Amino acid sequence: MFENLSERLERSFKILKGQGKITEINVAESLKDVRRALIEADVNYKVAKTFIDDVKVKAVGTEVLTAVNPSQMIVKIVHDELAALMGGKAVEINLKDSPSIILVAGLQGSGKTTFSGKLANMLKKKGRGVMLIAGDIYRPAAIDQLKILGEQIGVEVYSEPENKNAVQLVENGIKYAKSKGTNTIIVDTAGRLAIDEQMMQEITAIKRAISPSETLFVVDSMTGQDAVNTAKEFNDKLDFDGVVLTKLDGDTRGGAAISIRAVVNKPLKFVSNGEKMEALDVFHPERMADRILGMGDIVSLVEKAQEQFDEEEARKLQSKLRKDTFNFDDFLKQIQQIKKMGNIKDIASMIPGIGKALKNVEMDNSMFKQTEAIIYSMTPAERENPALINGSRKQRIAKGSGVEVADVNRLLTQFDQTRKMMKMVAGGGLQKAAALNNKKKKKR
């Protein structure tokens, strides 16, 4: 995410390295390169120009502290201005109504249906009673997709495949949800183009009929500047409450994330970056600015880790580490928890400095497949007690998992190193993280 933009910005800031102070001349040279980097990342031209002008005003004449060099000062100013440009702080969706109705709109292929499932999953985990309404009357596959997602996350999906009146269908669905005592209703609608007047009238009629607590516009971030233009057209007709950026894990230049807030004056509320139902994050402008400038995002990483921690499980794991009885079954559980956090490369990029190091490294969750295959080829006794694995057992495990004996040896070494490392850092850290997460759940 944002690798190319981050790299270009880093090069731009190097212009000021070695300078004694910030002057109008040297800052202008640096910011000219920053503006070029932003435009190449598909940031709206007017937005980029205004942004650079604001940074220049704040930078020129700024007193540079002895402990801070000019390039560091510019990085801080750019960071703060980027965060302000993207909204300054996170804006939550409105869930005050009873029931709260969330209308999801967007372009064809933008990822609306997948987002609807992800949002239902997120709200369900927060203790909300959620129901999904399949409001796409034109594409039967969308109804099937939503039902499959609903089954995965344990959320009921209301649909009427034969009803060709979208407004009536959605109204019927809301009545049904209310009769069931559901407090959160998510309405997935048909994908439409802003130029399709009939389809735009339909989504406007749906909104007028149901008076949603929240209307969210879903847009594919990979479409760059087109995403910004489409958001503006939709907002002019629909007056939505917030934007959801999808496919942020793809080969995107990041311009949409930076430009949309400034162009439509509506907050970015969520970012979606994968197919997994857990791959949905609240949009935090400051954290996104951190990531764009290659500073990582430790806060989000800790939050993702905490979501996977169960206090009782953490206590058991800590006890096992203390007694040195951590085994391959436990190791497998840890891998599965990491996979639930999202794409492994995206997670690693949240650690400061790691994103740059992994720029050209191919890495995804499939890298765990070989490890899992080897562990599943072990007997229950071997997983429980790795010390049993001798030469002949290694050959059998290798044959069963389709790998070489050397691969089995490598995993055994990695497992031993992991066990030692986890034992060293287990002095209350896991239990504290789990306890914190447990408190959050009780507050909900």
C-alpha cells in the first residue's frame, strides 16, 4: 500500500538533508518534487497544489530545533497536513437509531457486496444484532454472494429473488428485520453508474423511502482519479454520509485516499483491503499519513492482534510457555490467528521500516501452506511432543506433506527458535493484551 508514493516522498525530503535551516529556496525545491510525487500517485491536481501551498506557508520561517534537522521538520509538517487533508480524525458511523439502517451504494464491481458482509461481521463482533438485505434486483449472483457471506459470518440475509421493485423489496426487508428485533440493518444495493439516470433515481428513491441512519458510498481505490470524480457525482445526487475505499491492497497509487475528502467534503470511514471478512478497518487519517510516509502503523497492528486474543487462551498459552510445553498444535493456532489479521505483507508493513524492506518481496498468506501441510502430516503424538520426531519420522512427514526432509528440519528449527523467543517475551504481554481486549468487549 502506497509503496511508490512513500519512496518518492522519501527522495523528495532528502533534498533538505544537510541544510542548516528551512528557507524559501530549499523548501520550494523539495516541495516541487513532493507535488510531482502526489500527482503521479493520482492525487487531484488542485488538491495537490493547495496542499503544497499550505505546507510551504507552514514550513517557511519555521524555527528548526537543535535536535531536529530541516528534512525531519518538513516530514512532520507534511504528515500533519496529510492527516488534516484526509479528515484529521476518524469518523464513526451513526448507530444511534433503533434500528440503525445503513444503505450501501456504489459503482458496479466496486466491492459493495463484500463490504456489506465485512461490515455486518464487524458490527456483529461488537454485539450488534445484524441483518443483511439483498437489494440488487438485477444480478441474481449478488444475492447468492451475499447469502454465502451471511452463512460464513452467521448473519441472516433477507431476499426476494422474484421482486423486481427495489424500493418495495428493501421496505419489506426492513419490516421483517424490525419484527425480529434486529437493531442493525445493512442494505446492499445494485451497482450503478452515475451516468445511468434511471438507476440513480432508484437509489435516491430507496434512500427517501427508508431514511437510513447512514448512507455509505463504496469506491474502488484502484480507479484513482476516476474514483474521486465518481464520488463527486454520486454525492451531488445522493448526499451520502461517508466513503468506503476498497481494494487498497492492490496496485493502487493512493491518490483516491488523499483526494476524496477534499473534493466531496465527506469523511472516509472505512478501508477494505482483502477478501477475508476480517479485512476491514476504520479509516484513521493520522495512521494513514504514517503509512504514506513509511512510518508504519503500530497502533493498528496492536488493535488487530488484540482482536484475535482470547483472555483464557492467552492465559493457557502463557502457562505453556512458562512450563516449556508449547507444541505444534499451539504453533498452528498462532499461524491461524496471524492469518485472521489479514494479508501478511500488509501486516508486516505496519511495523516501521519493514514496508520499505519488503517493497519487492512477494509475500502472502500462501507462504503458510507448506508449514501447515508439514504439521498436519505429523501424528497427534508428534504434534504434542516434537521431541519424538526422529530421522524415520521426518522422512514419513516429508513424504506425507510433499516436501523434502530438509524442509521438515527447517521447520523444526524455526519452531524451536519461536518457542524460545515467545518464552522470553511472554512475561505478561499476552495476558495484558487479552485483558485489554476483554475490557473493550465488556464496554460494548
